[in-house]
Amino acid sequence: MIFVTGGAGFIGSNFVLQWIEAESDPLVNLDKLTYAGNPENLSTLVGNARHIFVRGDIGDRALVGRLLQEHKPHAIVNFAAESHVDRSIHGPVDFVQTNIMGTFALLEEARAYWSALAQPEKDRFRFLHVSTDEVYGSLGAGDPAFTETTPYAPSSPYAASKAAADHLLRAYHHTYGFPAITTNCSNNYGPCQFPEKLIPLMVLNGWHQKPLPVYGDGKNIRDWLYVADHCAAVRLVLAKGRPGEAYNIGGHGEMTNLDVVKAICALLDEARPPHAPHEKLISFVKDRPGHDRRYAMDARKIRAELGWQPRESFATGLRKTVEWYVDNMKWAERITSGEYQRWIETNYAKRGDA
Ligand SMILES: NC(=O)c1ccc[n+]([C@@H]2O[C@H](COP(=O)([O-])OP(=O)(O)OC[C@H]3O[C@@H](n4cnc5c(N)ncnc54)[C@H](O)[C@@H]3O)[C@@H](O)[C@H]2O)c1
């Protein structure tokens, strides 16, 4: 049994689906179902006894402690977080609460559980914390990519809250010998990403012939990774990564935001030639405060130590992604209409098992 948190969100749900497909262990999935958590992402698992979904907060120590005792997992994978930089700028409190205090509560319960395990289970146990490249701050145009030893320099409340949690993980390993591993990944894209993030927002706006808002001059650079490649990397680190280590995960896919949007426009042109060129919808808007200029990941450690490499290039991954959104317009419409939030409130009692 493994214990996953945040498994109804974008990356978490892709991970849960991939895990159930590729691995034999069952999985408990603890998710608070905030605005970003969507049980519809997991609809193909309804009735699958290997997936146990629990609605609840990682900061609820009594619940976490009970679940650990009940299910006796050999690993915890922590995806649960507030994840949107723009939201952290407008309201940082939830970020501090979940990303720092919530991770702390989860860690404390995990440490108590792990301390009481018999030696063979104790040796096997892992706590994998999913973090981000944003903890390293921003790079200049000619700077080398971030490595695992790049000093932390977070510049948004989101990045600062993730950095704080990463420090706790490191300290728990150093102080208690707790078998914590951190992965720091670059920007993900793929199916089921909440449509506030750049790629789904642009695909959906473009499809509906709405403006494509690009921050500033559009020259901010991100390193893009297809979500299935990230999930495969997390599974590999869980199986073979060394406790106490951090692993950078990146797609070697540096692109300016403007080039990403143009690539989406080209795919939409193919899908709907009468509306071409979709680039006419691009509109430059006031930049995000403190917008980091460039992120780039040096992922040589995970490749050399564990043999991980991304399967998708940006071109192949983006094509799959655009096709997924075009085929799943109803999924996005239910989110943007608020229909799914009402459905969640009706169907999932808070802190109940489902
Ligand atoms: N999206 C990216 O590009 C990216 C890149 C690198 C790292 N990450 C990290 O990966 C993780 C997942 O990111 P995502 O994009 O899937 O985020 P997301 O916002 O789509 O999903 C987050 C999930 O966590 C759940 N959650 C939030 N607060 C919770 C709490 N207190 N208790 C239990 N569940 C809670 C939400 O309901 C949601 O299902 C995050 O830790 C994020 O920092 C994301």
C-alpha cells in the first residue's frame, strides 16, 4: 500500500492513474478537494478496490495518523499543495497553511508512524515530497541551469512556501534519519490541468476564440515537462532514490511563454482551419509582480543515478495535450461553470471516506 496526497489534482491524478496501471500495490489517496481537486480526473477508477479515496486535509493530524495506522503504507508521496503562483500573490495564507503547516503535520505523523515500524518495514519506508524548480529563484539568460546544490532563492509566496517545506524534509532526514526524498520538477503540462495555468488556459481560450493573455513581453522562459514523464520519474525515485537526496526533474524543454502560445495556436489552426490564424488572439497584458524571468533544470543527476529520461518532446507532448483538451471540452466546461464544485459539495462530505 502507498499513501498519496493531493491525488485528485493535476499531477496527483495523473500519478494515481499511472500507478494503478503500472504497479501492483494499492493506493490510499488523501485529498482535500480544494477548487483544484477534481474527482472526475479519477472517474475511471470508480469501483476499483486498489484505489481508496479519502477527502481530508494533510494538516488534520488525527485523520492522517488514523489512515497511516489503518492502511500501513510503505511510502508516502506528497503532491498536496496550493500550486498557483498568481493565487499566492493575491492570498498567501492558504499557501502557508497547506504547503508549510500541512506538510509539517504530515511529516510529524509520518515520523511517528515510521519510528514505530519494525526494522525491515522501517528500512523500506520512504516519504517522497514533490516540489518545484521555483524554489531556486530566477535565472539570467546565460546562467547555467539549476542543479540540486543551487542555493534556494524563492521569489513568490508560492515558491517560498514550497522552499520552507523542502527545508523541513531535509532537516528531518538530517536530524532524525527520516527517509525523506525531495523531487524538484519544472513546469508540467498535460491532461487534467486546472484551466488557470498557461497551457490549458490558452488551449481553451483559443478554442473559444477568446483573447490569449500573455504576461509582459512574453519572453519569460520555462522548462516544460509532460506530466506522464514527471509521474514516471516520481515512481522511479520512490523505487530507487536515496533517502536524504533531492532530485531535479526537467524536460530540457526551455521555451518562452510566447513561443508556447504560438505552438498552441499552430495546433489549433490544424484542428480548426476556418479560425486560423489563432495567433491573432494573442494579447499582451500587464506583467505579474516579481515575475521570474527564466527557470531551467539540470536533470543530469536523476539520469545518471536512476536512468530517467523524458519520453515526450515538447512537440509530441503538446500535441497530445491539445488533443486531450479538445476531446474533453466538457471536463473544462464543468470546471469553469462551477458545476463540479457544487457536485463535490453534494457528493463528498468533509473528512468522510468515500
Ligand atoms: N504543476 C506544475 O507545473 C508543478 C511543477 C513542479 C512541482 N509541482 C508540485 O506538484 C504538486 C502538485 O501540483 P499540481 O499542479 O497537480 O497542483 P493542483 O493544484 O492541480 O493540485 C493540488 C491538489 O492538492 C489538493 N490539496 C490542496 N490542499 C490540500 C490539503 N491541505 N490537504 C489535502 N489535499 C490538498 C487539492 O485538492 C488538489 O487536488 C504540488 O506540490 C506542486 O507544488 C507542480
